[in-house]
Amino acid sequence: MSRFYEMLLEIKGYNRTNQTEIINACTNQWGFGADSFNDVHNGILHTWARDSLCSGETEEDFAHRIAQAVWKANHGYCQVAILATYLEELPYEEHVRNEDDYNKWKSSFGGD
């Protein structure tokens, strides 16, 4: 069973000489597009993508997997943060207007 997620990835303190290697490692692990990566604040690499976790992989498993790929590509430690949003059961509110609402609206200005 797969579950659909949006993953926001932020990498801080990475070695800029390894940026291309890091981006390639991330795109091999998830549906990140190579052109979606931005160095948003001098030394913070940022991207996001939507894709599915499969085969029972948890968000925690994914975080470990992506961090290990980043560290390997960086040839050392850097901070790796993942913000995971499960997209299949997001909370929502439904707002339905019925004929009574229409009639109240219509009568509020006294005409057709």
C-alpha cells in the first residue's frame, strides 16, 4: 500500500562543493526535481515534492533514508530536516449553501 505525501526538505550547513552530488542523491530517493532546489539563505538548501511512501515505509524511515543519502553525498554531516504532510486525509471543512440560503440572499435586496 502506498501513501501520498508532500515532503519539504531543508539541508543546512552542507559543503557547497558537493551541492550537485547532494541534489542528485535526493532526486534518486524521492520525486524531487533537480531544478526545484534553492539555496534560500546562504547555505540552506531547500526543496519540496509530492510522491508516495511504499512498502510500509514510515515517515521516520524516509527521514533516515534521505539523511543518509545526503550525508554520503556531502561526505560528512550536515543538518537534514523533513516536514512530512500526509495528503490523503487532510482535515477540511465543508460549506454548502442550500435553497433557503439562496432565498435569504435574494430577499435581502428585495428583488429578483
